Amino acid sequence: MIASLMMYARSQLDAAHARFWQLIRENLAQAGIDAPEELSQTAEEFSVWKDPDLVLSQTCGMPYRTWLHDQVNLVGTPDYGLDGCPPGYYRSALMVRADAQSSDIADFKSKTFAYNQTFSQSGYAAPYWHLKSRGIWFQNSWQSEGHLNSARSVVEGLADIASLDAVSWRLMREYEEFAQDLRVLEWTNPTPGLPLITSTKHDPEVVFDAVSAAITQLTPDDQTALGIKGLVRIPKEDYLAIPNPPGSV
């Protein structure tokens, strides 16, 4: 058995995630589903997502539609109550240094774009389609391996612009001093957020109910820290309908 909620994991949230998991685990036990005692927060993401004994994890929309949708059960999508987004949706902030002279994204076409992974919806696919519709894409790019690295690279001058999902950006504003040195240049259109998945062994409705109940059982402090307002059902077809950028996978 394995479970992980690594997508928004950071040291400041370890205790809140652990308490959240214990609530989910207790609810799953009441429904007859065994679950590991602890989350595997540092396990390699695809090894978790493709594990036949997966109890619960959160993935990104692009890996889900590209590789996972026919190998796992879709549970539901956490709603983070993000401005400008329907429940369960999110969007990406195209970030530049706060002192960047231009506010026209076309001026960054020849600059260096930092992205976490080419299979990231928020870090790569969302900005790609946002800009290609206007005939713009970056001439130079750098793969950072993570949103936090992308943000830091802009602040440190290794890159000029990056795309961060709205939840990651919210957490950076809360916990990272360097966030004050960044500003949002543009927002992408909302797309379905990071879905929760389970193995095909488990009834996704049962898992949905366990997670949904756990969200309501969180203390106000933990709910605020994790930023989760609820769990919603976004159809599988809505995830699969989003195109991948050419050559990204």
C-alpha cells in the first residue's frame, strides 16, 4: 500500500498533511479500505501514481490525461478557492521580477523561460496555449524540475519569466521571502485542477467520501494552512479534452 499528497508538500505543511492523512485513513478504515500509516511524501511521483496498491495520491492534469487515466480511478479534485477560478479549477501566473521594466509579455519572447517539467499542465501546457494563441512562444527555456526552482531562478536572474500554478504561488507568498521580488505579468485561463487518484482496486466513490469528510474534519488552522475548501467532481472527459503542447511528451 502507498499514499502520497506530495504535489503541494513543503516542510511548513508536513504536520498538517499528516493530520489530514490520519483523518482520511480513519474514514477509509470505516469503509473497509486499508491504508498505510504514513504518507510517502518523498517517493518518486510516477512510482506512486502507477503503483497497483495505490490508495490515494494527487497528480497533475497533464500526466493524468497523458499516461494515467486508463490505469487509475479518478477520485475527485480539491477545491482551493482560487480567485478567478470555478471550484476545483486553477490557473497559472506568468511571473517576472518585480523590477522588470516591461509589462508586455511579447517583450519576453527572446528571454529565458523557466518551467518545471514539459509534462506539467500549470508550468508548461497552460502558458504554451495561453501564448501560442497570440503567436508568441519563448526562444530560450530552462527546465527547473520544480515550481519553487522556477521562481527562484527568476529572482536570481537565471531566467526572466516562469509559470507557477496559483496554489504554489499562494504558498510562496506565505512562506518565501523572495516572493516579494516577483510580480504576476499575466494569468492563464483556468483548467481543471490537480486530481486525486486511487488504484483500480478501490471504489473511487468510497475514497471520495472519505476525503471529503476528512476536509470537513480538519481544524480551522489546518484547513487554512492547506487551503482546501472541499472536494468536487470534474468529469474525466474534461481532463482529457485539454491538448498537450507539440513535442512535450
